[in-house]
Amino acid sequence: MRSVYVGGIGKTAFGAFPDRGLRDMAVESIAACLADAGRTPADVEAFYLGNFDGPSFTNQNHLAPYVAGAAGIAGVPATRFEAACASGGSAFFHAWQAVASGLYETVLVCGVEKMTSQNTAKVTDILAGAGDALTESSVGATFPGIFAMVARRHMHQYGTTREQLAAVAVKNHYNASLNPQAHMKKVISLEQALGGKPVADPLTIYDCSLVSDGAAAILITAAPSPIAVAAAAQASGPVALADKTDITTFSATRAAAARAYAQAGMGPKDIDLAEVHDCFTIAELIAMEDLGFIEPGESGPWVASGATAIGGALPVNTSGGLKAKGHPIGATGVAQLCDLVIQMRGSAGARQVSRANHALAQNLGGSGATSVVTILKKV
Amino acid sequence: MRSVYVGGIGKTAFGAFPDRGLRDMAVESIAACLADAGRTPADVEAFYLGNFDGPSFTNQNHLAPYVAGAAGIAGVPATRFEAACASGGSAFFHAWQAVASGLYETVLVCGVEKMTSQNTAKVTDILAGAGDALTESSVGATFPGIFAMVARRHMHQYGTTREQLAAVAVKNHYNASLNPQAHMKKVISLEQALGGKPVADPLTIYDCSLVSDGAAAILITAAPSPIAVAAAAQASGPVALADKTDITTFSATRAAAARAYAQAGMGPKDIDLAEVHDCFTIAELIAMEDLGFIEPGESGPWVASGATAIGGALPVNTSGGLKAKGHPIGATGVAQLCDLVIQMRGSAGARQVSRANHALAQNLGGSGATSVVTILKKV
């Protein structure tokens, strides 16, 4: 495996954009990425698209050549990768594998989702497809309910509190207020987070990530640049919650993290900042434990202590996370990497962290059936 | 790039199976494949699933870990690849790349689609997603209409006749009658084919492939076996018919074929038999030309002469093709490879060809926005 580098990044703002289509957002992110990299479409040897369910959201399928063609990337392999909310991470993982193994010099990864053209009931239905239709969505267990069960169990098993969950929301809302490309820039207090409208007890509206439109792109290459991909790993686990032995941990994240740390020759203590998959606040707490940043059961007090704030020991989701930056499903895994690169370049403005040599992204699909862990490092 | 070999194959029958779900068909094909290969799920280092639109057909998304888990393949990267009707071929292409480049020793590719649970109008809508929603499906140009335009232009430009299109149907129906796993085993006459119910002029019901349920799997490995993958290539082209300069040829097939022949160190004359993407009869004629078996415009008379029949110079679609074997979208590209392997092993029974040292598969997405060409060889 040879070294792989980040050649460039590009993102659209995340938000609800009634006038924007899936393809034009994707093309905007790709154009921004190519400009950032100083490259042209002709430099791209293969195109990797992360998209969860464009066909259901937009009635357009076969999205990889559809987007690539509009971006001027013609003729090369153009493929859509689907791994639920980890679709973007999975596209990146396969792209990285291809460059690392010498198949290509330069490839482009794009992630995109256009969600807000559908009403909330339809969006909930589409998202529920990432769970188990037989034992979950068909009996009303859509994702807020699934993660509510996970949260309730974590509270029961470890004494995690509502205040600790709310602390994740408060932090991520604050971080997003410093991110010009975030969907929601509204700072909230702990009291507001605790008093949010109930969604699925114990989760309130402030524990849930946003339904967003947006796209992100990253160009990776064998040509040296200041930021390298130190590792990327994808793993799988059970789709149905009922098939897990312990619902307070995601085996796929633990497996992907173990492989990524081994590849990178690093451990959790070497990581300076992270973007993790906070589809619900409880998912950020569990990610802290599954990634080895803290022992199982200790994430609640740790996060509530401010350890993962921008000025803390390990800043997490400085972008605002899925919670407040927004969560256009297929874009998320790619956007996480873009946001890490922005920090590593020192161009994060008001949300800039002081040390960003080693950065980790974790992108989760469903309730943990897919997890992708990527580590970037300054060289 | 190191050599990659076929370790085993497995297929379900293709057909309309009201009592069978997507997952259980996929698991059956995987179990058959592992048994054929003399392997266990623990040998599989990564899982590649070709599936076009399971979410729309079955309400279940996140299908790669969903299927892998049920097949006992746990923990490893499990990813769904979507490239319209070339989803199976695309999954195989990426799997082959991964083994050829040394990332894995052994991986499993599965293709599956469950289509017949939806009514014809809904199926047509779902399939139309593989075209351009803006300029095609939204104005009534679903795939039969798109390929009717292609056929009409080929007839205009080259003098191709209705009888020549019908000859493709007659041949493939006959071949399927010899294939115990085919969806439709009904032999038809040229008169029947010509007198079929009109679908989109000049195409009749006999010019259109079937709506089917089914799954296929193939295990590929770096461990030597009698059949090697000589080449695999994927290319892309415009999604919308309106964006093509010549609709009687698919640039993606030409590009993929050129790369595959170069990789394999072969030319069209070296191929002993082929499975090609006859989603409509005209597509089989165009494939003959795009793959270089015959000059542009000459495929009609050539096929009508019997050259591509089982006893002909280049047997094509001895399985019955998408036309009569059936076309469960995501399964098709993988099933083509399984059917070639069956011939190369000499186990094709009544449809066995006399020489099967070099075999080619071509899997097309939409009206040519994706094409995957794979060449297998006996070693």
C-alpha cells in the first residue's frame, strides 16, 4: 500500500434549499474541489459517489454517471456506493483503496443527498429503509425510536444522564454557529436542549440530527501534499438492533477503528480532533467509547466536562456535526473529511483548534451495520 | 496487477417468485457459491453487492450488511454498488480490482433483485430512474421508448430490419428453453416474435427482457483455479439519450471493451462465446458492434444468419439472455459470469458450446451510461 494524499476539497453549504437539485449541488462541490486541488476533470481517473437514496428522494437513479457527466468527468468508471448513512465514507474507503493499491493516481469522491424535497413522513420512511424492515420499520421502530432504545440502555447500564446527552447538542450547536456552511447556526442553552419537544423518549428534537440538502467532494491522489490519508477502514455489523448482543456499542465501529489505528500506527491518544457520526446525541457518546477515546460508560461525564469542546483535550465535531452542521446523508462521510482538512490547514476561522496534526472521522450507517473510520495526518 | 481466479459460482433460478424475498434469494446464491468453491463464510474478506433499487422494490435499504449478515459473512466491509442495470457488473469490477491489486485474497460478489412484488406500472417507474428524469421519464420516455428510438435509428442508418431484431428473440428464447434456471422456457417462432403485442414501435413484447426475481454469486480469489479473470473494465457515458452524438452505439461499451481487450491481450476474434446485455433485442445487436465482433451496421444480417446461435461461430447468450433467462437487474451482471463459467466447465448440458476457452460478458446500465466488460479464460 502506497501513501495517498488529499489533493483538494469542496463543499456546498448544508441547509434546506428548495431551488437546488441533487445534481447541481454535487457539481458545485466537485468544481470547488477541483479548483482547490488545481486540477481539471480530465485528471480524474475514477469517480466514487456516496449517495444513500437519491432514487427515493429525487426519482433519479444511476446517479454516478449522471453527476460525473454534468461535472465534465467523462468515460471513466463512475459508481454509486450505498451503505446507508455511511455511503459517503464507504465511497471514500473504496477510492482510497484504489489509489493506495496503485490502481489509479488520482480519483474524486463526492457525497450528496437532496432530502428536503420530501415531507417529514416520507423522509422518515426513506431513512427507515436503513434499518430492518421486518423487525423495525414495519412495527414503527424508525431511527429516533431505535436510538432512543440505545440511549435508554446506555443510561440504564452506565448512569448516563439526559444532561450529558444535551451537552452534546449544546456543544455542536455552538460549533455550528461558527461554521458559515452549517445548516443551523442557532446557539442553544442546556435548558433549551433539555426542554426540547419530545421525539422518542429520552430523545428530544435537540438530540436528533437535521434533514438537509448538500454535497461534498474530496480529491485524493498519489501525488504528495501536506495532508495524507493515514488509514481508512470499513466494517459491518448486524442491521437489526435485535441481532446485537449489546446495543450500547457498535461492533463495526470498534472493528473499523482497530484496523484504522493499526494501519496508521497510531492509537486513540494520538488523535488531535475528530468528526464523528452524531446522528443522535447518544451516537456521539458511543462513538467516543467505540473509538477508544474513553472507557465504556465514561463518555457522558467526559463530554459534559467540556473535554470535546473546541478548546478541550479532544475537540469533536468542531464543524457542528450532523446535529447542527446538517446531515445530507450521502454527503456526510465526505463532508467530515473536508471539515478535518479545513482544521488541518488552519483555515477554520473562529472554530479553529490549536493542534490538528492527526484527525479522525467516523461515519456510521443505520444503527451500526456499517462503520467507516478514516485517519488523516499532516506530513 | 496479479492474476485473479474464479473460486466458485452460485445462482438461484430466475423467475417470478411471490413467496421469496430479496434476502433469502441472495443467501441461497451465496450458499451455493461457497459450496461450489469449497469455502466457508469466514474465508470472505469483503462483500460486494450489486443491487439496482432494492429500496424501491422491497422497502429495504442498507442491503449489503443486511444480506452479508444473513449469509454468515460478518464484520468485513460489505458494500452495495449501484450502476443501474450494470450494478452486478460494477460490483464484480470493483471486487476484481481489489483482489488483483493485492488488497484481499478472497472476496464474494453477489447480485440480486426482487422485482415482481411490484405491479408493472411501478416497475416501469423504478426502472425509469436509470434514465434522465428531466428529459426522459418525466415526459414519458421510459426504457422501451428509449430503446425503440435507438432501434428506429439503427434501422434508418443501417437498414436493420424487424426480422433481424426478432431473430435475437427467437435465438434467446430457444437457448433459455435449454436452461433449467431460466425464467421463460418458451420456444418462439420468427412469426410469433414479429407478431408480438406492440410495446414501443418497432419493439414488441418479444423484443423486451423480463421482469424477474433472482440472485447470483461468484467468489473470486488469488488462489489459482482452472478459470481466470483475464480482464474487467468499467466505463461511463451520457445518461440522457439527448446527450449522445450517435445513439446507435454506446461509447461506454466501446471504452470498456477496448480496456478489457488490452488488459487481456486479446481481441474480439479471440472470444469463443459471450453473454451480452440484451435488455432489448436492439441492445444485443449494438453490443455485437460495440464489442468489435462485427462492423457497425452489420450486426442484423450477421445475427440473422445464425452466427451467434449455440452452434454458430460465436455463440451469444447461450443462457437465454436477459430476454428469456430473465433480468433481475442487480443479479444480471453476476449471472452472466456464472453462465460463462458453466460453459467453460463443460457443464451446460443441452446448450453446451464446443469451444469455451475465452468468454466475454458485457453488462450495460441504462441506455449506456455505464458498461462493464469482463473476460474470463481457461488456464
